[in-house]
Amino acid sequence: MTREQWERLKVLFSGALEQPAERRHEWLTLQAQGDEALVREAGALLDAHDTAAGFLEEPAVVDPADLAAVDELHTGTRIGSYEIEHEIGRGGMGVVYLARDLRLGRRVALKALPQLHDSNEALRERLRREARAAANIAHPTVATVYALEEVDGRLFIASEYIEGHSLRSEIESGRLEPRRAIAFAIDIVSGLCAAHDVRVVHRDLKPENVLITSSGSVKVVDFGIAHIDTINTRLTREGDVIGTPAYMAPEQLIGGTVDARVDIYAVGVILTEMLTGQHPLAPDRPSMPVSASEIAWRCIQTDPNARYQSARELLAALEGELANSNALPEPVPRARWWWEFHQAAVSSVYAAMVWPTWLARNVIGGQVGNAVFVTVLAAAIVAVTLRLHLWFTSRFYLAELGWARARATGWMLVSDAILASGLVVAGVLVGDARPALAVIEIAVAVGAATAFAVVEPATTRAAFGQTDRL
Amino acid sequence: MTPDPISSLMPLVYDELRRIAAGYIRRERPGQTLQATALVNEAFVRLASERPRPFANRQHFVAIAALSMRQILVQRARARKAAKRGGAPDRVTLDEGLVSAEPPGVDVLALDEALTRLAALDPEQARIVELRYFGGLTVEETAEVIGVSPATVKRQWAMARAWLKRAVDTAPDHGADASL
């Protein structure tokens, strides 16, 4: 039927309906001006209209069980040459199954793309194109796309199956150590470089799409095709707080033109989360190393032109950061804070003891008094200097601390012992003349010995996990 | 790289419909059916509270929701047919059990196929059917979505229904299935 015939049929049908039933045929014949075929067609339609009472009049109904079962594939189902083992993930509409490739005998991650209506050829073609593009990315930190399969009009993407856990679970179990976080970021961004080189933008980079294999290496999954789920996963069930908009660049959120720089934005968010456990825009976000924070901040600029302009540029910045971070002190863990406090406190007490010992020297007098004072002074200087040296090393040259401790331990043992002995001698000699001074000298000597024997090993073990003395 | 809005919003609606269904399964008695109107409205209310709101307006949303419903019903009908392949003649009766006095159910696969053919002849009529039947819209709402008068929608709807009825009843492939 031509367009013109259809339009005439529409006019005839509508016109005839307005006529009384018994006059319709007559009216049609008159209007059709001898076009028999058209009269027959209109007549048949009118008959159908009369018998169509109830047809489509109530909107479609659906059994909720049917609706919920859409897209489910069960264990053992064959999809082409793949056999489904079980579901491993669900991102909105794209359900990911663990499947076995029966031809090659290997396990694959099989992503079932949304069942598309036959009429939706445009989207189908886009998915094909994007899967093909993603298959062009060859990089060790990107999960390899093996194949695009079309089975019964349905699209499946088979890709490398990665055994491991997601970066999300890593972040949830606590902040990452800075160098580890930056190393992860470098792996992610190296993968981005390879993808952007073949003009594939991830568009939905987030910790869930970054997997850490059992051997500790990074694999970015769902390149280019992930955004099909983007809008889905962004929707959260009631009560859920976290969703993907957190990783979406502003231009992506407002549906603007999207390019490779949206991935740069996502890296900024991920980097901050690895280092602080919080979104960069969270109000009560803990602090992070200044230089890493500067990198992240530049990534998440609202204006894409203010970000790093390419993955390669960002990669260079991260690599510089990694090199720097090797020279930077680590944030101080609580146990080490106590160890540092202990060293500082002991140093202060030792230094303070010089004054009572000077008073004791004056009381004792003569060569003996001088000898006791000089002994205590020398021992205190050595002990305090060594402790401050270790304290300084732990703050600024952490890597050398073990070596510094190994060297200092013997000297500290000797100087502490001499100091304690000197104090005891001073206390005993001054005893009768100045009892208060004697008590102070001896009490500090006992205290120093106790600290050295009990407290120091404890704080050292807590801070460094070793039992050797400082 | 800006995605076509309909294509990229479909999964969203699709998924929301599925979530609603899952909610019903948890809460309600089994065997209960949901009408397109209720489903689409519920999905709209839930999605409209999202920030940023993914839809330009309700019309935009409903058009996508209706298409999603059509796809879901067709997919399930196909799955059933595949499951019963070789067994008794397949007939997907969607209205069955809802109201016993209701005329027999609609063969969704036959309807879908006929609707695709109608769309080639008259895209507007096909759209009206999709919105009214799969989206559960009233004549007035449909008129608003398409941007024509309610009278036009009524006329087109009457003809589309007659055309589809005839197509479904006489479709050779569905001779057995469609003899309701």
C-alpha cells in the first residue's frame, strides 16, 4: 500500500465511522470513486473495528514475576559456544555471567547486553561499534575483550575473566597506603592511555570497575560499554547513598559533549577516595598528602580545559608523585606516635637531671663531686642526642630508621646504664646532707631503668613490630 | 559522543520497572498482575525524585517507558514460547485471570509483529498504540505526548485498533496462536 493509498484509507475509514452502520458501505462506495480495492480494504477494517470490542482497550498487564525474570540466564544455559556458570555481577541492565568458552575451554566474563527490540537497530549498531573499539585496547591493566556475540538477536560481550576483588572493597576496608594508592592510579591511567589512543573513552570509571587480581595487579573492566549501565547504576534504591554520579564529570551529568577528559575526572575522584576514603567534595574529608591532593584537585575541575588534558599528562604527574613520595614521610601511625612521645619524654627528663646533679656536685664537692657530675652530664648528652637523632630520622628519613636504630642501640644501652649509675651514686653520696635531692636522684635512676627495661621495648614493639631495644 | 537520549535512557526505565516488580513480588501475593498504567506511574514517580532528573519531562519519560514495557512483554513471551517449544500451541494470555468477563487475551508476539508492520505504514498510529496499550496512557495524555488533538488520537486509535485486530486475526504465522 502506498503512502497516498494509506492516507485515503484513513480518510475513508474515519468518515465511514461517522455514518450510521447501515449506510457505511454505500457511503464508502460513493467516496472511493470506483477504487474497488480501497473500498474492500476500508470495509474489512470497519468489520474488524466492529468485532474489536475490548481489543487493546485495557492497557497491558504484566505479572511481576515475569518482569523481574527478564534477562536472567541460568546455570548450564548455552549462549552460542558459551555455557553459563553463574551470575557474577549486575550493573543495571547489563548482567555479567561467569561462563565457559567451550571452544577454547577457558572461562570468560560474559556480559549480556540489554535485550533490544528489533526496531532498535541504531542502539544495536552502536553497541557493536563500541564493543569492537573496546576490543582494540591492548594493555595489561585493561581486561581484554575477546568477542562480541550475537545470539538470537541478543548481544553478548565476552571478555577476560578476572579473579579478584574490586577497588571498592579495598577502599571500604580502609584508606590505602599513599604509595600503593598512587601505584594503582598509575596502573589505571596507563590503561586509560592505551584506550584513549584507540579513541575509546571509558565513561563510567569507578572503583567497582577497577579490579585487583589475586596477584595484586590492576585490571580496568567495561571500557566504552560501561556507560550503558551508567544511568542505571546511578539510580539508587531508597536509602542508598552512594551512586555513580559521584564519578561523573559535570559535563557528563548535564548530558553535554563527553570526551576523554571525563575519565580524567573520575581518576581524580578515585585517587582521593583511595587516600582518604572520602569523595573529594565531601565536607569532612581527612587530609591527604599535599602533592597528591593537588593532582586530584586538578582532575576534578568543572571546566574540562582546566583538567589534565590527556591521560598521558596525568600519568606523568602521578609518576612524579610516586618518585617524590618515596622521599616523603609517611603519616604517623598511632603506635609510632607513642614511641616518639616516649623518646621525647625520656630525653626531656634526662636533660632536666643535669641541674639536680649539679646541685649534688656542690654538696659532695671535690674530685668525686666533679667526677659524678661529668659522668652524668656526658651520659645524658649521649643518651639524649641518640634519642633525638632517632626521633628525627623516624620523622624525615623513615627508610633509614632501621639502620639508625641498629647503630644506636648499643650506645644507648651503655649511656643509659652509666647515667642511671651516676644518678644512684650522686643520690647515695648526697644522702645525709640533702635527703630531698637524694630521693630525686635515686627515683629518676629507678625510673630510667624501668623505662629502659619495660616501657621502651613495649612502645618499640608496638611501633615497629620488633622486640629489640633502642 | 553524546548518546541518543532515548537509547541511553531506556535501560534506566527498564531497570526501574524491574525493581518495582521485584518490590511487588516481595510484598504482594503471588499471581497478582500489574497494569501498565500503574507500573509506568510508579516508575515515573520514583525516577522524578532523582537528582539530576534524567528526563526532560513526563512525556519524554512515558514514551520511553511504553517502549520498555513493549520490549519486556515481548521478551518474556518469546522466552515462554522457547520454553514450550514443541509442546502445546503457545498462547500468551496477559489479561487472563484479571477480569474473568474480559475478552480473551492478546497474543503479544503477534501484536508486536503487527505493530511493527503498522509502524512502517503509519508511525504515528503505531506510537499511539504503544503509548495507550503498553504505556497505559489515556487519550488526553497520549495527545499531549504526541502533540496532536485528543480528537485526532481517538480517530487514529480506532483505525489502528481495527487494523491490528485484523492483522493479528489473519496473520498466517499466528493462525493457531491467535485464534483466541
